[in-house]
Amino acid sequence: MEQVKEKAARSSETGGVISSIAGTFYSHPILTAAVLCVMSMPIATGAVSVMKSLLICFYILLIGAAAAIYSAGISGQNKKLRSVIIISSSAAAAAFLFFYESFIKGSYSIVIMNGGIALCVGIFFYLYACNKLNTRNIILLLFAAGFIMRLSYILMMSAGMIQHDVYTIGAGAGHSGYIEYLYENGHLPDFDVRQVDQFYHPPLHHIIAAVWMRIQTMSGTEYAAAYENIQLLTLFYSSVCLILSYKIFRRAGLSGAALITATAIIALCPTFYILSGSINNDILSITFMLGAVLNTMYWYKSRNIGRIICIALCIGLGMMTKLSVWMVAPAVALVFIFVFFTSIKDWLKYLVQYSVFIIVCAPIALFWSVRNFLMWGVPFTFVQRLSEKSAQYVGDIPLLTRLFDFSPYQFADTAPQFVMYKGSYNEYNPLIGFFKTSMFDEGISVRRFSRLPGFSHILLFSAIALGIIAFAAMIVMFVRKNPKQDSVTKAFLGMIYFVILGMYYYFCIDYPHVCTMNVRYGVPLIVIGALSAGYLVGELINSKKKAALTAGGVICAVTAIYAVSGFVVFNICAESLLKL
């Protein structure tokens, strides 16, 4: 009897350690993400011999830990746990042998991706066997899996691959040239920013990247490696987006299966893998947008001035990163107006708070535009245009065709089509372009990688299915009353969604080129869509009706297919790169 209790105590202790780790992460998630990114620096910098040793040790420890737990006395008392340990240790050994070539060639992206995800799956089943598989631990595993996939992507793709308007190191233009200019000169451009491609963008991201490079080179890091390590910043921003999205879901009232579903969609969304490796200003601007959304939701409940300063900083710093962050402002203003007129007796309190908001936000948000207008007459809304003679121009296609043509041939290839890259036509439908780029961007295509068409199509169509479900769920969420969701929060999220969606379509029509139809101009739509899909899963499961439970299970299954097919597709990409 005492032996049985001892075994149970050991099992409980192991589960307690995992719960302790989860508690630490939940208490300091952004700090944890920062530490993980810094710890990843030796891998990203290319410390090959060190990394090879670490990875070999990783598998040895994984197998050894499984054997130690098994030999410590877990036997017939928990057959389920015993089976999980045997399967996990066998899988770890098989994975090491299968990816031995990757060790030899130094392709750590494959090893980390597969070994890390295998470890997450092993822990999942271990917790299940120990009856410790709760929502909190599942969320922690999703965060871990999301970080592993993001890290694997930046190891797979260098800072010179699959980028937008970045160009190459030393080019003197694009986002790379902008960062290098600030690194070398230590001051903002002292010329008309329209003269050099991409220098018209607000400079916050580029300043941070230049300072990060300077810190590294002063510490002895090679210049090229310091440039490559800009991806650690974007990895951090993408990880923070996952944390902020989770907090938004919690604040919107999701819990249990609903929260897990929504978090899984963002954690395992290829868009955020790709953005983690994109060294332009997109992902930092998205981070600030989500920060503004979350802090507005917090402020609506607390009404304190600290939160309103956070909103002001998120919008202000966001617009110092990319002007498109303004798109969250109308919805924030809607909440401000509603609170003011429904709490008119406290009008002075809110007048003071809104004044503080303007004093903090406006100078930061408008500094760059005002500076360029006063010094060189640059219009506030200036955006560089491609010529109508460009090979990717689609403005000659009738508007109704662009908006409503969903002919099957457009789905024959999952990659966005560019004639200049030997595509069969120029991609022209903004919605199809949105979904294709959300999974494959513009470069993860047949012209660069061999891939299994079956898996890439499964990924694309599962994403489209989730998109349709999410849109329908959003309508249900807005219409249906729920004690966990008030009408103001729903109106706030709805306004953000339709403003960003409307501006995405406007941008695609006003700048009719294939590169315009990219998910990077509407990423918050994915977050609100995930929230809506999670909400629907929660409603279906809570109804307890057989048909509703089945429908909820189907949505969860589609989410799982989407996650697994994405994992397989990015493995194929990594394998293709290994053979180059």
C-alpha cells in the first residue's frame, strides 16, 4: 500500500513540476518569451558545434528521462502511463535516427521542429495519463508548440529569404537599407524620404533593429550575424502576439475548449511563423495593434488612467512603427464615446483621461508624418506606388471579376500566382490572395521548394474552412446574447474587424497589384476570427445537444487538421532547403 502511495506521489510531483512551470509562464509570459528568444541566440547565430552537442544531449535526456521514470516504479499500477512512456521513448529514439542526416548537415530547424513538437505531444499524453491534462496545461503546450514552430521558421529562412520590401544586406534601400542607415549614421534620414525605397516608413522598428545590431557588434558579434539576429526581435514580437491574443480571448469570455481552440489557431497559424522571420515593420505594428485592443478591453472594465496611457502608447508607438495602426483608433474612440455619455456624471474624470490620451498619443503617432511634411512636403498619407506597367499589375481586370470570381482553377496551385515568377496568371482575387498568403506567403511556392501538393491543399482548404466558420461564428457572436460578453465589447471587436477588412479591400483596389493582396495587411482579422471560432465551439459544447456536440467536434477536428498539415508543409520546406 505504501509503495502504491509512493508511486502516486511521484506522479503527482511530476505533474506539480509542470504546473509550477505553467504558473511561472502565466505570471510573466512576455518576460518568459524574451528570455526564450535570447536563449535561442546561439542557434540563430549559427554556433554549429555547440548546437549539435545540445541537440544530441536533448534526445539522450529525453530517452533517459523516460527510462528513469519507468524504472522508478511506474508499472502495473498505471498501465496507461506506462504505455505513454514506452511510446514516447521509442518515438524519441526513432526521431533521432530519422533526423541524423539533419544533425550532420546542421539543419537544426528540422530537428528542433520535430523534436520539440514530439516532446510537446509526449508531455500532452503524459499529463493525460496522470490526469493532469487541464486547460491551463494545454494552453502552455500550445504556447510551447507555437514558439517551436516560429523558432524553426527563422532557422529555416534566413533574413534574406521570403521577405517583403527588405532587399539584401548592403543594398542601401528597402527595410534592410533603412536599418543599416540608422546603424551607420545614428540619426534619422536627413533627406526627402521618398528618394529611397521604404525610407518613408516611420522609424521605430528600424531604430530598435539598428540598436540591437549595435549592441551585438559591440559585444563581438560579426556584422552579418548581428543582421541575421534581427529575426530574434521579430520572433519575440510574434510570440508576444500569441500572448496578447490569448489574453484577448480570456478577456472576451472564452474558457475551456473555446479558449483552447482559439489559442491553437493563433499558436499554429503559419502567418505568425512567416512574420516571425520577416524583418520589416509588419509584425511589430501588429503587436501594438493587439496591445491597443487588449488594453482597451481592460480599460472598459477598470476605467483607470493607467490603462488609458497604455492604449495611448500602443497606438502612438504603433503609428511610429507603421501608420496603418490607426485602424484600431475608430473602435477605441467608439468605446471612449460610449463610456463618456453613459457615465456623464463623471464627465470631468473622463475628460481628464481623454486629454491625457491625446497628450501621450498624438505627438508620438504624428511625429514622423509632421516632420516629413514640414521638411520636404511629404503628404501625410504617402505610400509608394508600383507602376501600372508592372508585371504584377491587375488593375485592368474588371472589379466585379476581382471581387467575386472564385473559379476552381484559382485553387489548382496553393501558391499565390505571379506571372513574373512563372505563375500561370496573376493572382487577382483579394480574398483568395489573403488565404493563400496566410499559409504560404509569396515565396513558399513551387519556384523555391518541392512540396507535397496534397498537404499544401489540405492546409489551404482547412484554413478556408476555418475562415468561413469563423465569419459565420462572428455573426452569431454579435447577434446572440451571452452573459460573458457585453454588447460594447462585441461592437468594439466588430468595428475593428470591419474597418481592417474594408481597408484591406480598399488597398487592394486602390493599389491593384498582386503583392497588395497579402495577409500582412489584415492579420488582426485572423485573431478576431479565431476568437469567433472559439466562441462557437464553446456555445456548441455547452449546449449538451448531440448535434451541437458533433458540430463542435467537427470544428475542433478541422483545427487539428489545419495545425498538423501546417506542421507537415513546413517540414517539407525545411527538407527542401536541406537539399539545396
